[in-house]
Amino acid sequence: MVSEGLRLQVASKWQESFRHLNRREPGISGLVTFSQAWNIAAEFLRPKDIDVPNDRIYNEHIKAAFDTVNRAKRLPVLLETFIEDMRKKFSLVQHDVNQFMAEYEASQNPQIVTKMLYRVYTYKQVWSPPEELGSGLLSAYTRSFRNNFFLTLPTSFSGAFRALCASTLPSSDALPEELNAEPNLWYIFNILGLTERFEGLIANVGYDYIHEYILETCTEQWAEPMLEGVKEKMSKQIIPWLLSIYGRGDLHSEEAHAMLQSVAPKFEYHINKTLCTLRTREIFDIIIDFPDSMGALHDLKECLQRVDQRENLVDALRKSNHKRLLHPGADTKLILSQYVATIKCLRIIDPPGVLLFKVADPIRRYLRERPDTIRSIVANLVGDDDSGDSLVNENEPIHPLQQTEVEDYTDQQWEPDPIDAGPEFRTNKPSDVVSTLVSIYDSKDLFVKELQVLLAQRLLAINDDDTEKIDGERRNVEILKIRFGEAALQVCEVMLRDMSDSKRIDTHVQSQLPLVVHPTVISRHFWPALEPSDLVMPGQFLELHNQYALEFTKFKPDKKLRWFPHLGTVSLEIELEDRTVEAEVPPLEAAIIELFSQQNEWSIDGLVDATRVPDKTAILKALLTWVNLGVLREESETTFSLLEVAGDVPVGSREPIHRPTAAEPELPHVVSIQQQQAEQMRMYWKFIEGMLTNLGALSLDRIQMMLKFAPGYDRSIEQLATFLEAARREGLVVVRDGIWKLNR
């Protein structure tokens, strides 16, 4: 039950409201006046079809009606009625929007969207309340109109609006003043709330424009920096475009410039990000093209300072290296060349070396597993690389090998490691290329031994009268002394001295007994081991060797010559019945043709016995040399005979087998570092066998630790692992879960 007091209170308020509406006039005259004013104002505001002629004019009569409603404090109620009427009439806008969108979807012409927005803008202006009613009423109307408009838009409008915005972008050669061809369009965008609602979409249109422009103009253009040019393009094209949006068509609006302060940095960031992504995708080819790609490297350096894509660059380069470089089909020289180029490029991009440290690790591990890596590096250092691409710049000063850097925390210029540096970043960070290449391995001793092997091969291949090459090797050794130190190259000095001593010895022997033999005499203890051979030189060659050895013993009574008859070259002049054949051949070929001077026909087995060379393939290769020179004739697959008269080929005899022209003579066969290490490791097999017999299965670390007690053992655990793997393949040991044991 309602109390009497509440009933009286409600009745009192109702009477007060009635008196207010009646303007406190007697009777209902005031109420009638208000009702008439209400009807006039409501009819004036009521939305109508804009295609129907309308003489809507805000005159004194209309203004008086609104004043009456306002004095009665019913203007907000009138606005609510008007907004409800507008919602009901919005079907007119809905119909036009659907019609324009259907037409656009059929033609994909963004100008149709422009017409649609002009049409909606016309509705907005025609239905708008008079400005005299106050900004509050207009703001409420604008919000309501926008909300109803957004509800009418189909899902396809986003794509259509994106296409319209893209059509307003300037062409590559447009002038800034040409961007304001449709200033009213951007004004309509703002009035209808599209700029605010689709701000992200508008920004994406600008981003796409920048993206396409960078791909079009910067792809594979590495010689010159492109970043500044792209930024200049943005300042001339994108910035005015943005001003036309946020300035509502006024390019000089201070408000627009203020709003642009928060938008322009995003576009500049996008420029750096897009160009950085492009250069990251091209980084492998940029490194290949170095130093002609310096411009791209400087762009990438600047972009990485503004965009956090360092890890992306590392991942991209490591994947490209794995796919295009670190595989069996790539030549070791090519891998080394790309590695050196990578070092130089990444030092430009990231001087502290963090990126290089992360990228180089897989390349270094792969090169360490290749057996010819050391030889390729050493050959390049001494100028023996025939590829024409030097790993070391000849114009750079020669420095000793740099050692591992040690942190000096008392240095006032000391700076902490970059934030993305790993814990082992400073463990080894040499700055010059040679030190970086040598640091692939744990010790420079491997390089020194390879230098000795390569120098031995080059010296033994020099003719006795070619002193310029010996002087060239001496210059190489002097340069290498600066890098590796004099102590490390003492053996090389001995080899060079042996070459001079050998020349002096040969001059003395020739003065006592002129001979056609000119051997190179070397010191057995200082030269790398030469591959042995069972070849026995027959006939006059053996006699010449013995004569020379006898005369040498007279000159050096405390020394004895040990011949390596399979090394060197022999210049021959072969006299046949109708011709003379001159040839310069290896000793095996000379030995075989000498045997044919003793008898006219030989079998391959007979030549094997006579020369003591068990390799029938080598014998056959030597025979075919003389067949191709027209000195021998192949009688059968295993028999050859001397061809005294050219063209004297019996009917039914076999046609000579031709082979390609002989290549340049190979370097003398000096035992390689790998072979020497393998032979030295075999010395320790008995130790390994004994500990596996007595102690049972052992881990690799335990075997390595115990081998250190063996006399002279200085191998790394990687070398031990390689040896044990070879023993496993031979069936001597087995391994399971890292534990090695004898194969019983």
C-alpha cells in the first residue's frame, strides 16, 4: 500500500511539472502553446528522404518553437525523440549503402565508394540539427549518426575502404601539391568518423605503399645506401598524404602537425623494419657480392640500431649457410672465401662482433671437420691458391697471430658486453682475418706442420736452374715468420738452406764427374716424410744413380744418399729407326721405356716384376703415355711392343688408346699431416688396447686422461675420437652410449 504522504509528494511534483509546461499561465493556454511548439520543432527535426524536395529553413518561427521547448526544459526529450526517428529512417541510408556496395563488388572501382560516402555525408548534413541549438546537441547527434552508419556497413566495406585509401596515395613522381585533389574526401572521412574508426587500416595502406616501394627500388641494389632515399621519398609523398588525412585537407594545420608527431615515427620505424627484413633475406648474396655491397651493409647497420631484428639476421644467415654453403658439394676454398667475407661484412654491421660470433660457430665447426681446410688456408697464405681469390688482402699490414683477449677491468675505456652476447663471447675474438682462420683449430702447430709439408712439395718441384722460385719461397717464409714467429719456422729455414746446399753439392759433383743427373739433396731429419716407393730404375738410370752416389760419398764421407727414384722428371731423347722422339716424363715412364730398349715386347706382369711397382694401373698409365706418343704399340690387353717405324701397324692389331693431354705434373707426394697423425696414433694403440683389456670399457675422456701418461702423447680428444672411430670401422673396438670396449 502506498502511503498517503508519498501520494501527496507525487501529486505535488506533477502539479509543479504541469505548471512549468503551462508556463504558469491560467488554464491550459501555456500547455497548448508548448504543444504547438513541440510539434513544430519535432517536424522540423524529423529525418526525411533527401531525394524528396525539402524547403527546410531555420527561421524566426522555428527558432521561437525551439525556445519554447527549451524554456520548458524538454529539449533533451525532443532530441531523444529525434534520434529515435532518425534510427527508424536510417533504412534509407541502409538502402543506399547496400546499393553502392553491390555496385562496387561488381566493378571493384573505389570511386563508387567515394560516391557512397558523399551520399551518406549528404544525409548527415541534411538531417543535422541547427547549430543554434548548441554543440552538445550536435555532438549527441553526430555520435548517434555514426553508430547507425557503422551498423549499416557490410563486412566487405573494410576492403573497399582500404582500396579507396590506396587510390589516394601518390604515384612515384607525384608532387606534394597534387595530393590535395580531393580535400573534401578526407574531411568527409573525419565527419563520418572513418578516420578514427579505421585508423589502423589507413596506416596499413601507408605501410603497404612503403613495403612495395622498398621491394621495387631496393631489391638487389646493394652498391649504394638506400635508406636515406626511402626516407626522402616518405617526406615528399607519405608525410603530405598523412597531413591530408589528419589535417582534414589543410596541409598547414598546426593541429595536423601535432597529431602527426605520434604517427610519423611509426612510419619511419616501418621503413627501417621493411628494409631490414629485405636485407636480412638477401644477406647471403650481399656477403657474396662484398665489397661491392657496402651500401647495403651500412643500411643494415643503421636499421638494426632502430629495429630489434638481430636474432632474425643470425637465424637467416645460419640457415642460408647450412643450405647453400656447408655441404659436401661446396669446395673448401669457396667456404673459406665466404667465411672471410662474412667476417668482414658482419664487422661492418656489428663492430663488437656478437653477430659474427653467433654466425661463425657452425662454419668453424664444419671447416674443422674437413681434411683439406688447413691445406687450403696455408696455400692461400703462401700464394699457392690457383683460384685467384685471396683470403687475405695484400694491402693490409702483416701482423703476428693475435692471442685470445683477456678482460682488463681496470681499463677506463672498458665497456660491458652487448646485452645479446653469450657467455663465451670474449673467449676468442681475434681481429685480423689470418688470426681468425688459424683460431678455427686449437693450436697453430697444425698450420706450421702443413706449411712445412707444402713448402717441401713446392721446393722439390723446382728445377735446379729455377732460382727465382726459391727466392720467392724464401720471401714467403719471411712473411710467415711475422705471423707465426721465427721459432715455428726454423724447419722451413733448414729446408731452404738444404736447397742452396744441394745446388752447391751438385756443382761440385758435376765438376768432378759431369753427369746428366741433378738430384736435390735434403736432410732426412728436417724434411717431412716422403711417400716411399718400390720403383727400381733399370739400365742407364741405375748406373747414373750409382755414379752420382759414389762421387757424393767422396765429397761427403760422413753422409750417404738414399734415392727416391719415383720423384722428379726425366728429359729423354729416344732414337728409333725413322725418327727421334723427345719427351719429359715422370721416372716410372722413363723406367718403362728403358726396359723396352732391352727387349721389344713386354707384358704388364713382366714390367711389374722388372720395376717392382705392384700397381698395375700405374704401369698401364705409363704405357699409354708412350702409346699416345707413337713409341709403343698395344698388341693385346696385357702386351705392348716397341714401334721402331712410325705407321708400321700390322693388320688386325689393336688401335692405340688415346687419352686426354697430360695435365701439369703433380707436386711430389709428401706424407700429409693427416697421414702422419694417423701413423703416430697407431703407436698408441697398444696403450689403448692394454687399458681396455685391464680396466674394461672406458669413456673417451678417461682414455684421453690415461693416454697423457704415455711418452710423447700430445693429441687432442677430437683426434683420439677420430682414431677410435677408425678402429671401430676396422672391427677392433665397439662403442655404446659413449663407452668404448674391445671387440671380442
